[in-house]
Amino acid sequence: MNVAQSLIELPSDLVPEKMPRHVAVIMDGNGRWAKKRSLPRVVGHQKGVDALKNLLRCCDDWGIGVLTAYAFSTENWGRPRLEVDFLMTLFEGVLRRELAEMMTEGVKIRFVGDLTVLPASLQREIAYAMDTTANNKGIQFNVATNYGGRQEILHACRHIATQVQEGKLQVEDINEDIFENHLYTKGIINPDLLIRTSGEMRLSNFLLWQMAYGEMYVTSTLWPDFNRQEFHQALLDYQKRDRRFGKVKEE
């Protein structure tokens, strides 16, 4: 899908030149959505997958090149075992079911985080999906799985320290570019906009380095109810922001 085609459905009150290049989402509220309806929490997670698919397609339609979703944090292992097991199975099943459609739509999927502790079967599905979609030219879809911002920074520090010890890198040569090349998100542009649902006003250990100058938008809407209309409002709010990146504009 080329740029001209992808912007056909862009609402008239959004400015194409001011659209974020990269949107990140903290998909909060699946459990609360289910509880409000007296349903098991797992139903909320299933509905959350549908909301994420719709957002991915909307980003593609509206010319946004990168979407990153916080799917499973390093802290989420502390949830009830049955829920964690369900989520692992859900991730695996979604990858199997959706891969053909992602190929048809040109989606390039990438998983970021410490994937080494995930179930072996899920690791195989992840590796297969990333390899299969690696040459796709459409939207890049990053799935943060077993991801933690603090852990990512420590991981980068250890790798850089090892290179210094081995004489492959001089301390005085360490800069932001080198540091970013050791993050899980190496090669991915930093988010312009981070959206968090369910009204929580915190980053929750997500993209701590990458969000240094990213804009945040918080909505009280629970994630399964987040739709194109909600996304439209988030983008309208984003386009009103004056992004100075610490500088002062000359008058």
C-alpha cells in the first residue's frame, strides 16, 4: 500500500504532515473490561487482541509507519499462573492464525524484549513470524513481550561494558547512538506518541529511554473499547502539541 492509498481514509481534520511516524500503546484495562461484564479476565484479553488488530490496520490506513504494543511486561509474570499460561497460549495462537493475513497486508512484525525465557513453542512461532515477514514493506509492528525498560537499559549497559573489557570499545567513544544500538529496539525510530488506556498516568517500565521526548496521551477508555474514533481523538490532541524538544522557537 503506497502513501497516497494509505491516506485515503484519513479524517479531514487531521494534517498528514503532522501525523506521528511511530505510535506506541500501553493496552491497559482488559481485565477490568471483563469484570464490568461479569466475564472471565481471559475474555478481556481476547477482546484486546481484536482492538489491537483494528488499531494496526488503522495505523496502516492512515499512513503511520510503526506501531509498538506493550503485550507482556517483565512484571506480568507475577499474575496468576493460569492467566499467564493463557496469555502465552493466546500469543502463540494469534501468531499462527494471523501470519497469512499479515503477509497479505505487508506487515513486518518484530518482537522486542527478553524472549529467551518464553515457552519454547512460542519462541519458535515468534522466530518463524519475524523471519517470514522480514522483507515486507508495509507497517512495522513491534510487540514488546517480556519487556521491561529498566531491564533493557541494564542489558545494554552490560553489553557495552563487556565490549569495553574486551577492548572492542573505548569508554570515551560511548554516545547515545552506540547505546541505542544495544537496546532491544535497535533500528526502530523512537515513538512520537504513546497512548495509554484505562486512565493510568504512568509509563509502567515501558520504553523509558525511547520516550525521552515522546508525547503521551491518556484516556479512561478500557483497551477492548479503544477504536478508530478514540484513536482519532488521540491524534487530534497530538497534532495540537508544540514539540520543541527542549528548545525555544525564535519569534
